[in-house]
Amino acid sequence: MLFKPDSADDEKSTAPRKRSLISRLLGRMVSLLITLVILAGLGYLGWLAFQPKPNGGGGRGAGARPDLPVPVLAATPRVQDVPVYLDGVGSVKALNTVTVRSQVDGKLIKVNFVEGQDVKKDDVLGEIDPAIYQAQYDQAVATKAKDEALLANQKIDLVRYEQLAASNAGSKQQADTQRALVAQQEAVIKADQAQIDNARTTLGYTKIVAPISGRAGLRQVDQGNIIHASDTTGLVILTQLQPIAVWFSLPQQQIMRVNAAAAKGQLAVDVFGNDGVTVIDTGKLTGIDNQVDPTTGTLKLKAELPNASYQLWPGQFVNVRLKVETLPQAIVVPTSAVQRGPAGTFSYVIGADNVVTAKPVTVTQQNEHEAVIASGLTTSDRVVTTGFANLADGSKVIVGKDDGPPAADLAPRKRSRSPDGKTGSQSKDGKQDGQGKTGEHRGRREHSEGDQNGQTGPAPAPAAGGERSGGAPKAQP
């Protein structure tokens, strides 16, 4: 049996469908609207990016970006004699170091030096009690005198025996025997003289003298002690500081170059100070070691320097450079002008209409400041030294002036607030960079000081030009 649907039921079932359809249409329209807004914003940003800037100076087309010149600094190659140095690290050593010891035993009765004093050669540094050694010397002198008297008597007897033998009144054998006794006594006197010399030398050892000129170190033995010739510490250590020696090392690859330069003449050696830049002393190369250190692969060299101001001290580590040759009339440019690329070293050369060209160059040597160019540049060229960030081959440049490094402020400038509420900075010379003025701040400061001292009253009227008076206000009666 078939039933006809009720119209009320149909209306109830179709109403939710209509509402869902409308909500879906509204959602699509909102999504489409958001998408259109985003696309419009992106299009506007793109349009702004391709518009020429107000200070651009014109472009190739309505939507093209202008080709602006690159600001750079430039330098001209110069011709000069360039010394060639080999750098090394070394240590300062005394040219001579002597431990002053006593050569005899005895009591140290006097010390004649001060620790750290500069002494000369043969200066008496200490004295030992000479009583025993003086007695030995006197004994040797007396023995020689006795033997000389005996020799004189034997010579008289020899003359007598020779006269008797000549007249056949005496035996020739007796004369020959006496002659032998005289020769024997003369030998004894020579031995006595040797004993005197030995005693005199030993007596001289009681005065301890400086074997070299140098600076005395710390005293090892105090006055009144018994010292011996076998003591290892000694009385003091003397170190020669003028001149002084520097031992330094160079890589073994430089052996041939150093030997070739040393064969032509004396080589100069420079020693740097603690900053590694200032040359504090200059001397000469005095020795080259005869073998390479196998553990480090370096060759030791020795230099001698005058050390006039005692700027070098034994045991000090220093940086050393050895001058091996001089390049005559070489082309020199700042090191910053030499650039490195995949094909090697090159420099940007400024040509006609301030257009740069990359030219390959050959560098002989360079340091932190200068580079020696063997080929690729001439003295008529201009090379770029600063401004490589936006630079390329064929770029147009603007050459600026290098008037020296900018002077940086050591401390921030003082900030102050003017009466009208604006803030200004006060410079070092007292002038104010902002809207406020120095006179206004001085007046306000003095006014506040007057209030603190118990003075009251209205503030003074502004002076001419809008500035207030610098004086303190007077008290009202």
C-alpha cells in the first residue's frame, strides 16, 4: 500500500540542506577574498621593489634598477728599494758568563762590590786573609838570598882553583869540580826564583779580581766565611751585557739563502720589542750552526748586538729578523690592493671614466702593509685598496679621499635636556650639539645651588636671546 509524503515533512528535511549550502558558499567567498587580498599585497610589494629610488640618478628603463657607482679608495704604485727579511724567534743570551771563584783557601775579609753593580775587568771583588801566603813568599825570598850568597863564595873558590891549575900549583880536577858546584848552585837559585814566583802568584790570588767586564749578580758568599778553591758556588756570577748575544732559529729551507747572503758580506739583524713592531736594537750576524736540529727542522744562528740602553736581558724571548738582500727599484703597492681569486692574485685597476679592470699580478713578497709586484702593474696605474664588497670587473667607481682614520670618541658625550624639553649632547669644548645651550644649564645649576644655601625667591627673567641669566637669584627681603 502506497502513502503520499506529507508536505510538512518535506519542508523540514530541505531546510537544513539549504542552510549548509549557504554556509559553504559563504566560506568559499571568504577564502577567495583573503586570497585576492594576499595576491594584491604581494603584487604591490613587487611593484615597489622595481620602482627607481628618488636618489638613484635615473635608470635604463621605467622598471629597471639603476647601475650606481661603487665608492672606493685608491693608491698609486711607487718605486723604492725594498729590503728582504727572514723572520725568526730567539732568546737573548749573555756574550760571556763567568762564575768568580777563589783560587786559594782562606777567610774572606772584604767584599768590594754591590749586587747588580757594573764592574770592569781586573776590579778587586773580594779579599782573602793573605797572612799565610805572605809568609810563604817571604820564606822563598830568603831561601834565594841564602843560595845566592853560597853561589858567590863558590865562584870565588872557582877563580882560585883555576889560577892554581893554570900555574900547575893545583889540580885541574879540583877546578873542574868547583866549576860543577857553581853550575849546580846557579840551578838552585833558578829553582828558588821559581818558588818566589809561585808564592807571589799565590799571594796575588788572595785578591779576587773580575776576569771580564760585566754586571755582578747576587752575592753567593758573605764576608767572614772561609772559602775554598774547590767551592762550586763561587763568590758571584758576572754576566756581560754589552755587547749581548741573541740566538734564533730559521727553517731549514732558508739555509741556502742565508749562506749565499752571508758570503756576500755582513748581514744585519734587527730585534723587536714587546709590541712586535718597534725595532729596539740592531746588530750583526756572527755565527751559523753547522747542523740542522732534526727534531725541529730549524737552523740556529747567533747575532751580536750592542745593547747600549740595556733593553735586552739574558733569558728574554724576542722576535728577530735577518736582512738577506735588498730588491732595487721595486714596484710596491699596499697589501690590501692585492686580491686572490680562482686564477691567482689580481688587482683592480681604475681606467678611463673610473671603470675598474681586474689585472693579474705577480707578487714577489708581501707583509702586513706592502706588497712587491714583479709584473702586472706600472707606476701610472691606480689600484683599488678599499671597497671590494660590491666591486666587479667593469664596475664604475667613485674614488674617495683617505684623509686618515676617523677620530673615535673615547667616551659617550654628555646628554642634557634643554628647557623646552629637547635633549642635546654636550661636546668636549663646552658647546652643545642639541637644542639646549650651555648657559641655560649653568643658570639652572647655580639656581639650584642658591636654593640649597637657603636663598628663596622667584627665578630670574630670561635674558636676551631666550637664555636665562647665569647668576644666582637674590633673596627677597
